[in-house]
Amino acid sequence: MEMGLTPIVCIAQDYIQGKPVDNLRLRQAILELPDNKTEHLPGYLPLAPGMPVLLTENVASENGLSKGTRGILRQFVYDESPEDVRYQDKNFPPNTKFITQPKYALVEFPGCKLDDKLLDLESKMISIAVTEQTFSFDTKELLPANVAKAAKINKKTTKLSVKRKALPLIPVYSMTTHKSQDQTLAKIIVNLVMPPGPLKVASIYVPLSRVKRLEDLLIIRPFEFATLQIKPSTAQKEELKRLDRIAQNTRKRFQFIV
């Protein structure tokens, strides 16, 4: 079934010891985990035709379909399920349609290296199927304080192994500095207000260097000028010196080779 105009959210399917998570509180807590704690498979995946998406795993690296590749969602195919009506979330509009049985998504990847069409699909159109990943979830925060304390004293684990089935896609309206590495973007909006903690040169250099022209860069809000004055750490300086020595030795060794 194709999506209509109703908001669509694809719900990941989570399993513990081979069984679906049926405890509502536990299920909600696992679904709300950030994707960097679930092997990059989101619990909630909002979908709309034409939206930009990002692959979260290597599908066919040799053909340019690897983790971090940008694409455009063109169609979403799924099965209807009685489970769909059980999900309600205040973070989404009341008329949101929740999907628990996705089959695949058709995504257009402009940078795909496949020269031929796949079956009857248009060029650069790839079918992205549901995938599986396993991650751990610590139930400590869901347990009463005395139970969590007793588990710690008795050295009993409060972690669960969760297997998730979901589409390996995330919306790409925004991304972290880490995920933007190695990408050249058309236009970007950057937030240079840094979170608490130690800052690194890459935290500033990477987002500011994603575009080719200054006019394609917009800094979203005021920031501390000191942010631009971050200097490389001692370890980074030593690494740069090491690489420079290697480069010099290489030039000396192969100076007569054309």
C-alpha cells in the first residue's frame, strides 16, 4: 500500500529472547532510545514521499550504497496489521498512521553507481528492505530504586539484549557533525553553540567545511567567538608532525621516480 497524505510513522519491531516486547512501559522506553544506542535503527521513523533520508548501514558499498549515503524516499510499501492501531504517541499528530509491518522503501540515490535499472524500477531507484540489529538496553531506570539497588549489590545484570527489525533509514533534515563528515552539501544551517564538555577542532571545522561557497552557509544563532579559536590538542599536533615526517621521507626516497 502506498502512503497517502496522512502522516506516516514506521514503528520498529523489538524482540527479547525471540518474543515481541509486550510490556507497554518497557516497549515505549526502548522505542524512544536515540538511534545511536540502537545500532542506528530508529524506533520511530517518520516518512513522507520526497523527504531526504540517510542509509544507516552498508547495503552495497561497491555501488555507492553505504552507511551515510543520502537518498530521497519515493515510496513506502507495507502490510496492514491490527497492531497498527495500538500505537499512540503525543509527539505525533492525532491522525498519524502507525505502521508495524513495513516491507520495503523505494529510495532514489542520485549517487548510486548502478548503471542498469533493477527490474521495472527507474534508474537510481533502489528497494531498501527491513534489516535486523541487536543492541542492549539497561532496565535500571525502569526498576524501583530498591530493586535496582538490590540487583547492583547482588551483581545481577539489569541489561536486556534486544533484537530490532526496522528499515535502515533515518530522516536527514538534520545530522550530527560526525555524520556529516566526507559529505559536500548544497546549503546548510549550522549550530555553533557547542554542548557541555571538551571541544575538538573537528567540531567546528567539519560543519563549516561542508559547502563550497560562503553564501551557502547560514549560522543559526549567536555563538561564543572563542569557539572558532579552538586549537589542536597535543596529540593532534604530534600526529601532524608524524605525517609530515612521513611525507618528507617519501619525497626523498622517491624523488627520482616520475
